[in-house]
Amino acid sequence: MSASKTFDPLPPDLMARLRGPKGHGRKLVAVAGAPASGKSVLGAALRDALRGEGLQAELVPMDGFHLDNRILDARGLRARKGAPETFDAAGFWALVQRLRNKTEVVYPLFDRARDLSVAGAGVIAPECEIVIIEGNYLLFDEQPWADLAALWDLAIWLDTPQHILRQRCISRWLEHGHDLAAAQTRAENNDLVNARRIIAARLPADITVSDPG
């Protein structure tokens, strides 16, 4: 998805859902999709659109809850990094619960260049009204992820063709220093395996955004 992507205005009924009532905690918006579907770009565009409507909105990625590579190595899961079982699902659940309350919330971020999560790298201020959360497993019909769906005030699914996902995943690995053969292998043996699993088990969304690439 292009970095210049904009988000079309939300329908009035959905915008009203995010605007109020005041004083009942933050509104939580999920942006879900397969790996490399453009979730972070779409999430940022939605954040900017909401800010343009006079709302205080922030974007939080779930990637900070990747398990450390040492844990993945001990469990034989390094090659499957990005699969549901390679995340701290319980920790992410706790974050989502905390985000509902209008207090300061500190959360981890994933440093893709170093391939590790950095604790305490992101902060949500108390005055934030809406948190947009983007991630692969926010609308995923497998436990323990499936129960997250009940927590979203608004859920958005990003529908991206699988051939576009493949191209983007390969490009991502090339950017991280892999040669073409290695990039293709990592994309096809892990990223696209995860993508098909996510797509096959997706839960309903309030809005589906189609990204033709």
C-alpha cells in the first residue's frame, strides 16, 4: 500500500460510534490483515483522518509482542516467526485492556532492523480518545486471539490479493539484506503460510478495505 494512502470518511453511524459517549473509556479500533497487507499505512491514514475530525487518535502496532528470538530458538519456532504461536498473546491482551482506560499506557515496539522488541518504546497519553491497533491476529478465529473481537469498537479488515502480499514480503526481505532466493524462500515458507492461515480464519469486520496494490 502506498505511503500516500488516505482513508475515506467513515460512514456517519460509525463516526458517531467513535465520537461518544464521553467518559466511558477510550474507543478501540482494530485494523487487521495478512502480513504486508498495508495495515500500518492504513492505520496511520485512519489516525490522520480522525485527527482531521478533531479527535485525539494514536496508532499502536501489535508487533511489539513478538517473542524474543532466544525463546523462539528454544521452542524451535524461529523459522515460523510471525505465526500466532510466536507472539505473547496474553501480554497483548493485557495491553488492550489497559488501553481502554484513559490513563498513560506504555507499550513495546518492534524494531524490524534489529529483529527484536523494545520495551517501553511507545506511550499513549491520558488525553488520547481513540487508539487504532494494527496487527495480523486482531480478527483471527483461533484461541486465544478470537476473544479479542469482542473488544473492538470498530473493526477493519484490509483485503489485499495474495500475489501482492508475496511481492511485498519478498521486497521486505530484500530490504533486510537477503538475496532473491532467500527472500523468496522466507516469503513462501513462512509469510504466505501465515497469510493463508489468517485469511482462512478471519472473523467479520465492520468495514472491509480493498487494496488492489
